[in-house]
Amino acid sequence: MKAILFGTALTVAGLSLAATGAEAKGCIKGAVVGGLAGHVAGHGVLGAAAGCAVGRHQANKRDRQENQAQPAR
């Protein structure tokens, strides 16, 4: 159990350090949520990695929508 939590923590730390600027925007939150969900399913590290990817995708999608809603100057 401790090994799984430690592995998940290492994955989250690694993902947050590897991602820079806009990439990290949704990664950390997604990795935490995915890591917790994956931990319950028995795959914490995979859940954290998938959560990071989904979080980044959602943050990028939200940014695109906000940029389209703003009028050009």
C-alpha cells in the first residue's frame, strides 16, 4: 500500500516537473484525481499519467474556447 502511494507521488512529481507552463495547467490536478482513482482500481501510476493527459486536454480545450470568445483587437 505504501509502495503504491509512493509510486503515485513520484509520478505526480515527475509529471509536474516535466510539464512546463501551459502544459502543467491541467496536468497536476488531473494527475492527482487520476492517481486517486487509479489507486482505488489498483493502477495508481497509470491513473496519474492518464489523469495528467486528460487534464491537459481539458485545459487546452478551455483555453481555445476562451480565445475564440474574445474579440480581436
